[in-house]
Amino acid sequence: MKITNIQKVTELRTSLKAIFLFSFLTLAPSYFSQGEGLFKAKCATCHAVFKNGTGPKLYEARKRWDDAGEGELIYEWVRNNAALRASGKSSRANEIFQEYKGSVMSVFADLTDDQITSIFDWVDAQDPNAQAAGGPNIAAVSGVEMEEEKGLPWIWIVMGVMFSIIIMAVGGVRRQLKIATKESDEDSEGLTYVEEFKTWAWKYRLYVGLTTLVLVLSLVVGFFQTLYSINLMESYQPSQPIAFPHDVHAGVNGIDCKYCHNSVTKSKSAGLPTVNVCMNCHKKIDGEGKEYQGEINKIYAAAGWDPSRGPSGEYTNETKPIVWNKVHNLPDHVYFNHSQHVVVGGLDCKQCHGDMAKLKELAKVQPHQELNKIQENIDSKIEFDRATMTMGWCIQCHEQSSINITDGKSGYYAEIHNRLKENDYNLLNQYNEDGRVSVKELGGWECSKCHY
Ligand code: HEC
Ligand code: HEC
Ligand code: HEC
Ligand code: HEC
Ligand code: HEC
Ligand code: HEC
């Protein structure tokens, strides 16, 4: 049988398709999970999908704004609700703000229309019936139990598909090899696989060359994609609207981190303080005559406070939100939860953020060399050689961190411990073999714990 040109072209097309499918699948999931990721990263601390909490339920929020004839303004609301309220353009904005008096929504100035749409698309695609039937409450504020019931993580789907493609491709090549070598020379029987393949590759060198080129190109693209998404930003220092010094507050004045980052023990994100928190102290500490008075005046401008009015200052009601720049940001497909680490894991902020009480520069997760100098890490025998904010860093700590599952400080471990004691004494002993139980042994290396 002769292989026709048509057949060759079909063959080539199949390979190309496989390659495109491959590249698409490797890149696509981050797109599809965008809405969900954004919701969890930015909104879930205050909003649930179906239940009112700190903020109203977001299910069909878009519809509510449409019904009020203000469908377009919802984007402005999400980006800067205070500005929208101040503009007087929207009655829905003022209505909902009145209803939730006392709670103020954060500002998300950097969200694009597409990103906001993706959040609402994802929210509205959730199934209210599943919820009523006791389905997973995606936005449970605690977040700790949140990931437990997650289904197949996308990474396995991608790997499964890739694997099948490779199997199919190899199968196809084998078949072609058979056909090709049979009709070219009969005595190819004694050839090894490699020689067989070489003959075949030479015969169809044009197509093999092209396919290789495309393959190499997609690998290069993939490689750079990966590079860009890696957080090699250890020295990234954006400028902030107010030169807020951590050393003065947390260091010299010994203010507890949780005073300002008060959601750190309760939720996924640590949160940034509102201007009202600053005003608790800075109404009095006005910096008059000091070189930093300009910075304090910025707080006053944001809070709408005029220190020259009245006997000791008055609110003018002209507020403008402080838009802090986020110093670092994990990719959307990674789930990191503060309360899990600080409360359940009992870690000190220092172990990841370094000693901020002495820090002159902007606060952040400090480079691993700095973290290795922190006493708590030395005491816990944690030593990093992976750059912080990378997957290697998380995983290394999960291997090195021991958990005291019997100290009873956390109900979470007490329960695991009891369950093991009753049901699986061998496993408990196995965990304890090296005299300690690591986070890894309790599932801290499972992909789905960290990846959506
Ligand atoms: C710090 C808490 C907080 C965060 C974070 C937050 N919100 Fe809100 N949101 C609120 C509160 C509180 C309200 C009620 C209005 C008010 O008091 O300002 C609200 C109201 C809303 C409304 C109006 C709902 C309605 O029924 O009209 C929408 C829409 C909304 N938020 C979307 C979002 C989105 C999208 C995000 C994430 C990008 C987000 N919010 C993040 C607290 C928050
Ligand atoms: C302890 C948490 C943790 C676990 C467990 C974990 N990852 Fe990750 N992973 C991360 C973090 C954090 C990043 C982002 C790193 C970055 O931005 O450089 C990441 C990034 C990735 C990336 C790269 C995506 C990109 O942005 O370039 C892939 C692929 C990946 N993980 C796959 C896996 C697989 C497969 C497993 C299970 C074997 C796994 N991860 C387990 C935390 C984890
Ligand atoms: C008086 C209030 C206050 C106290 C106390 C405080 N912080 Fe902050 N923190 C802020 C403000 C305001 C910002 C935003 C400005 C900035 O990035 O410096 C911030 C930012 C941060 C950031 C970076 C946020 C980002 O965008 O990624 C980290 C990390 C941080 N703080 C950790 C801590 C730790 C750890 C402590 C305790 C040692 C602490 N903070 C104590 C007010 C405070
Ligand atoms: C618990 C009280 C407290 C809170 C809350 C607080 N500060 Fe301060 N702040 C202080 C004290 C005390 C000083 C030091 C005053 C001095 O040394 O003269 C200070 C100093 C400052 C300075 C000048 C520091 C310098 O030396 O350059 C700035 C800027 C500042 N604070 C900003 C903020 C901002 C922004 C917030 C809100 C995120 C905030 N502070 C919240 C107590 C507080
Ligand atoms: C296990 C490591 C770890 C510990 C412990 C830890 N953090 Fe963080 N922190 C991080 C990571 C990682 C990020 C970046 C999260 C992101 O970008 O989503 C972060 C971000 C932050 C931010 C920026 C705002 C946010 O919520 O993303 C603040 C503020 C912060 N941490 C404060 C604290 C405080 C206060 C403590 C102690 C009570 C603490 N952190 C303990 C790892 C840690
Ligand atoms: C300083 C050490 C340390 C670092 C760094 C660290 N973790 Fe953890 N992590 C812990 C400890 C300790 C626990 C145990 C708490 C628990 O089991 O709930 C934990 C638990 C977790 C869990 C829950 C695991 C489970 O079995 O339920 C997740 C998810 C997680 N970490 C994600 C991350 C991610 C993502 C990063 C990197 C961005 C990270 N961690 C970095 C120490 C660390």
C-alpha cells in the first residue's frame, strides 16, 4: 500500500492539532478558573454566594443592579464603591450602603471589566439547589474546611489528557512505521526501534522537521509562561500612597500585627486596615511640627478630618479611600490561607514575613535568606533554600514543619489524633516513626490542598 500525500497531510494535521490542544490545555485552566479564583481571593472574605454575611450575597447581584436600571454602574461599584456613592450617580449604591451601615467594602481599583464580569459569571453559574441540599458553601468565611471536598483538580485532568495524547501519538507512529518500512524494504525486520524510527523520520523529514519546530516553539512559549508566573519579585517595592513605616508601629510602639491586620486569624487573607483604624491613634498623634506631618495629613485627607475645625478637629465627610498597592500576589490558582497557618499551624508572622518590627522597607514575605535568620524558624529546624512565594518554598516548609497533634491547643488535630487512635493505630505509629508528624504527612503535599 502506498501512502498518499493526502494521508501524509492528515497525519501532519493530527500532530499539529495534538500540539495545539496540548498548549491550549496547559494554558486554558488559568483562564477558566479566573472568576472563581478572583472571587475567593478578593471577595470571599466578606461575601458568600448565597448568604448574606459581612456583605450581601453576590448571587444575582448583577440582576439586582439591572433591575434598578444601573447594570453598568456595578463595575464602578466594585472598583471604587466610595467614589460611586460620592458621585451621587447611583441610588442602588446608597441604598445598599445604608442597609449595611457600618460595613465598608474594599476598593479594587485594579480590577478590569473582564475580571469583574468573570467573577459574576462564576457566581451566577453556581447552583442554588446544591446549596439548599447542603452542598459545599464555597464562601464559608473560615475557609479552612473549604477545600476539603474539592473534586478533581484541573492539574490531573490536564495530565490525563496529555498522557492519552502521547499514547495515541505513539500508537500512530508505530502504525506508520510498520507501513512505511514494509513497503520500502522488506529486510527491515532486524532493525531496532531507533533505526526504524530514523528511517521513517528521514523519509518524512519535511513533516518531522515542521512538527519539531512547532513543538520546540510551544515548549519555549510554555517555558516563558512559567517563568513569568513565577514570583521572582523578592525585591519588588511599589510606592505606597502613605509612607507607612512598620518599624515605627510594630517595632518602637509595639502595636500587635493583629490590631491592624485583624482578619488574619479569622480568614484567608490578613487584610489591610481601614483609615478609621489609623484615626484611632492619629486623631491625637498629628505629627505637628514633625517632618512626617505631611504623611499624617494624607491620613486626614482620606478620613475627611479637619484638625483645624472646632476645638479639637471635626469630620468634614469628604473622604477618599487610601488605595494601598499590593506588594505580592500569589497566582489565582493557588490557595493560601492565613488563619490556617497562624491559628491551626500556630506559626508566627515572622516565620514568613521576617522581623517587620525592625524593617525599614515595605512589608512583605521576605527573601528566604532573611527567614533563615529568624529564631522561631531555627528553633523549629526550618531552613529554606527555595525562593519565597514559590511552590518549592511552601512545600519545603510543609516537609520540615512538625505538628504537635497531641497538645490539644487545636481541636483540629485533636480530632485527627483521636480518629487515628481509634481506627488506624498503625498509621499513627507510621506517622510518628521519626518522632514527629509533619504537615506533609497530614496531606500538606497534596496538590488539591493548594491548587483550585
Ligand atoms: C471588606 C469586605 C468586602 C470585600 C472584600 C468585598 N465586599 Fe462587596 N460589599 C461589602 C459590603 C459591606 C457591602 C454592602 C454595601 C456597603 O456597606 O458598602 C458590599 C456590597 C457589594 C455589592 C452590592 C450587592 C448588592 O446586592 O447590591 C456588590 C456587587 C459587591 N459588594 C461585590 C463585591 C465583589 C465583586 C468583591 C470582590 C472583588 C467584593 N464585593 C469584595 C463588603 C466587601
Ligand atoms: C503547599 C502548597 C502546594 C502544593 C501541595 C502544591 N503546589 Fe503547585 N504551586 C504552589 C504555589 C504557591 C505555586 C505558585 C508558585 C509561583 O508563582 O511561582 C504553584 C505552582 C504550580 C504550578 C505552576 C503554575 C504556574 O503558575 O506556573 C504547577 C504546574 C503546579 N503548581 C502543580 C502542582 C502539582 C501537580 C502538585 C501536586 C503534586 C502541586 N502543585 C502541589 C503551591 C503548591
Ligand atoms: C498600625 C497598623 C499596622 C500594624 C501594627 C502592622 N501593619 Fe502591616 N500593614 C499596615 C498597612 C497600612 C499596610 C499597607 C502598606 C504597606 O504595604 O506598607 C501593611 C502592609 C503589610 C504587609 C504587606 C501587604 C501586601 O500588600 O502584600 C505585610 C506582609 C504586613 N503588613 C505584615 C505585618 C506584620 C507581620 C505585622 C506585625 C509585626 C504588621 N504588619 C503590623 C498596617 C499595619
Ligand atoms: C495604635 C496606634 C496607632 C495606629 C492604629 C496607627 N498609628 Fe501611625 N503612629 C503611631 C505612633 C505612636 C507613631 C509615632 C509618633 C512619633 O514617634 O512621633 C506613629 C507614626 C506614624 C507615621 C510617621 C512615622 C515616621 O516616623 O515617619 C505615619 C506616616 C503613620 N504613623 C501612619 C499611620 C497609618 C497610615 C496608620 C493606619 C494604617 C497608622 N499610622 C495607624 C501610632 C499609631
Ligand atoms: C506560612 C507563611 C505566613 C505566615 C505565618 C503569615 N503570612 Fe502573611 N502572607 C503570606 C503569604 C504567602 C502572603 C501573600 C498572599 C497572597 O498574595 O495571596 C501573605 C500576605 C500577607 C499580607 C498582605 C495582605 C493579604 O492578606 O494578602 C498581610 C497584611 C500579611 N500577610 C500579614 C500577616 C500577619 C499579620 C501574620 C501573623 C499574624 C502573617 N501574615 C503570617 C504568608 C504568611
Ligand atoms: C513556615 C512554614 C510554612 C510555609 C512557608 C507554608 N506553610 Fe502551609 N502549613 C504550614 C503548617 C505548619 C501547616 C499546618 C496547619 C494545618 O495542618 O492546618 C500548614 C498547612 C497548610 C495547608 C493545609 C494542609 C492540610 O493538610 O489541610 C495548606 C493548604 C497550606 N499550608 C498552603 C500553603 C501554601 C500555598 C504555602 C505557600 C504560599 C504555604 N502553605 C507555606 C507551614 C507552612
